[in-house]
Amino acid sequence: MYYRILYLVLLLSACDQVSHSEQSISDFQIPEDSVIVKSKKAEPAKVKEVSDTTIYGVKKEIRNRNIESIISAFKKMDIEEISKLVVYPIERYFPIPSINNALEFQNRFHQIFDPYLINPVKNSSLKDWHEDDFGIWLFFVKKDNSWDRLYRLNHSGLITDIRHLSEKEEKYRNKLIEIEKKSLHSSLREYILPYIKIKTDNYLIRIDEIKNDKYRYASWKKGKKESSKPDLVIYNGDYIPDNGGTSIFFQNKEFSYEVAHNFIRGKRSPEYSLSVKKGEELILIEAGVSNHNNEFEYLEQIEKDLKSFMNRFELTKEELIEQLNNFNQMEKNELTRGINRIMNIYGESLYGLIQITLRINKKYYWDF
């Protein structure tokens, strides 16, 4: 009897559990300590405001107006007007002197500019000029489908580089080379073309192209002349181009020499640099300037302006860098207008200002 009663109790208990399992989920209450997450409706996409400045801090109106002025001046062949749309000095192929001002530009225009340089500008429109981190370029497609970068403008749309050697200018260059050879030490007079001649803090350095696409390095200690026997001569240098310039590498036993030409450079990069390694150890690095661009100077004024800017807004270097990194997300105010002003004056991008700020009080870009 006892077992029958126990059996009935167990049977009733099982039936009760089945009835509960058939209840819907909504029949159960959510515990009070549970977190309820409501589904979110998709928010409408925000319309991005189109900025009136480029990512390089230049008003698009100013940039476009300058490019259109260049095109218009070439169509009218208004040499005086073209000379006003140039940033000086303009380097020419060594040993041709740089163009240092508008008057020199006007006097040398017909020597430098031929139809190969003039016609692509006359026939161009705004969309034919392409901008990247290094500037604004006019590309010219030749008959064989290869192309040339004929001009480089800064981000404000002013001419900074002319990449072509006309027949007249080539003849002028050859005359200068013959004159120069006579002033060299007799051991250095045989070469195909001169490449560069630079001065560093301690050396006069000359590099010439010799046979089989190889280069020769010759150097003198500061104060000596090229007519004297060089202190060091190294042959068989290799020419290595890169995005921002070129380098020539020389090997002299366990020592390696690199002479870099930073022709697309930041404002704190030197025109040239010499670095010497013993094995993997860097034992010397010096900035250099070319003999045909004596007006090259490091633009220390931008550093002074940044320091003044930091003092005005009571910013540390780190705080200024943070502001520059977030510049495109910031609302327009007195601080952003000040940053825009510095970028416009010096033709620097935000990235360039960040790099300059990092190196405030440093002489060259490699100083950390």
C-alpha cells in the first residue's frame, strides 16, 4: 500500500512538469536583475559637409585660380604674368644656375621654354593637373605612350619645378661643362655628365656620371679647391631613385657613402645629405647645399611661427600635435584659422606641420 501511494505521488509530480514545459516563454517573468536591450533603429546617414579647403590646408578657390591663371598666361604667352606665378629659386640642370627671381625668369624664358613645355600647358584644363602629397603635376603623354611630369606646382598652385631641358638650354649647359672641366684637377676631367657639386659643413663633394651608368665620387676637405688633388675618389657608384628624391651609393672597402638629393623635400629636409657608414654603424651625416642653388636655406621661420602659435594658445608640443591630428574633425575657430594660416604661408600639409612640430629645436630632419 505504501508503495502504491509513493507511485501515485511521483506520477502526479511528472505530469505537473510536463504541463509547465508546454507553457510559452512569455508566461515566465524576467528576473528583476536582468538587463533589457532594446533594438536600435538605423539612424539616417549624415550628409558630409564639403570643405572649401584641400587636405593640404589651401583654399580650393586659390589653388584653382592660380592653375587657371597659369593656363591663361601660357595661352596669351604673357611671360611677365607667368613669372609672377613661380616660387623662386627654380633649380636647373647642373651646372646651369638656378632662376632666382622674376626678372631672371623673363630674361631666360625663351632659352628654357620650347613647344614641348609650352603646348601641354596651353592645351590643358584644370582636370589635367593632378595633386598628391608632393605637389600638383602636369603629365604629358608622348607618342610612344610613355609620359613625362613636366611641371610641379606647390599645393597653392604656383610653379616650383620645371622638368625639361630644351635644345637651347642643353647647348648652354654643354658650354658651361667645358668651361668647368678646365678648372678641375686633371684626374677628374674625364666624365660623361656632371651630376652634382655640394658643400657640407666639412667637405666639398663632386659627383659625375662616368661610363656604364656608374658614378664617381670626389671630395675635398673644407677650404680646398676643385683644382687641387681630391682627398678621396670612389668609383662605380649606383644611382637609386625613390619617391622623394634620388640617392647615389658608393662602397670604399668597409665604408659606404650615400649622397641623397631631396628634390621633393619637406621644409626641414636639407637639399642634399651625406651619410657614411662603417659596416652597419652610421659614423657621419651632414647636410649639404649645391653650388648652383646658393640661396637654399632651412626655413627656420616656420618653427618660430609654430612656437609663437603654441605660446599664444598655451599649447605644449604634444597638445599641438593632438590638435593637428584632429584638425579635420574640429569646428572652425581661431585656433583652426591660425593653423590654416601657417599651412597657407609655407605650403605645408597637416602631416608636414606634425613632423616639423616633432622636430622643433632640431637642426635637420634626422635629428631626434
